[in-house]
Amino acid sequence: AILHTTNLYPTPAHLVRLGAMQQMHEAFPDHVFGLSDHTVSNHACYAAVALGASILERHFTDHMNRTGPDIINSMDAQATKELIEGSKLIWEMRGGVKEPAVEEQVTIDFAFATVCTIKDIAQGEKFTKENIWVKRPGTGEILADKFEDILGKTARVDIAIDQQLKLENVE
């Protein structure tokens, strides 16, 4: 494993240099990489995990009231527990691509809007801002981003108020 460190006790945030950790990983891409941290909190370790680190090192003490040059940048049992739990969560959060997750569909259906009638519309009547608008839920055929495309087109059939507009109803 390759670990980046700043050998300063404690290390101030501006000297952590997580970019150096990434440079080491780029130079040795087949090696496990991580951070040997000498800051006074778990924040640098969390950031390292978010950047791909899979190994972390921090000093440990049984209580923070001890004396010594590295106690200030050590962690006690509670901070260790938080580091382990937080790192696992952050590791799970990494990766992914920018597209809706399958599990988001229920929220998408609720949060997105569909083009709906806000007045009764007669067959042959043009769609205008006075007779259609976008409303939740987004479960209809014509989502809100197509609202402008519908304006000026005509209704193929009579459509009652508060109905989600269907493509088959638009000429």
C-alpha cells in the first residue's frame, strides 16, 4: 500500500494536499493507496475515501488527556468508531453515473409535472396558457418540458378540466 502523509503534528488543512495522494495513485495505479493523517479530526480521511483511498492511518490514544507530541492529532475510541462508520458510508457513496436510479422512479413520478388541462377544452380549440398548465404528478404522457411544444396545437377531442393531456388528444 502507498500512503501519502504530511509529517507535521498536527497538519493544518492547507498542508494535507490530497492531490499528492492522487498523484501517487496515478504513478502506482496497481497499488492500494490511502492517507496517513496527522490532522486533528476525521475530515481529511473522509475526503481521502471520497477520492478513492481504501486505507487510512491515524494515531490512536485511549484518552485525549494524555501528554505527548502526537496526542493532539490522535483519535480516541469514539473518533475511531466515527471514522470506521463514516468511511464505510462514504465508500458506498462513491461512483455511479448521472442518470436516474431505478429506485428514484417513485419520486420522479411524484415530483415531475405533466401537462394538464386547467379548463374544459373543446375539440378544435387551440392549447394556450389559459387552458393548459403543468401539474404533479408526472405520470402522464406529456411531461412539463414539452409544455411549450403543445402551445398553439389543437385538441382532437373534447377534454375535461383537470385531465392529463395525452398525445392522442393533440393535433
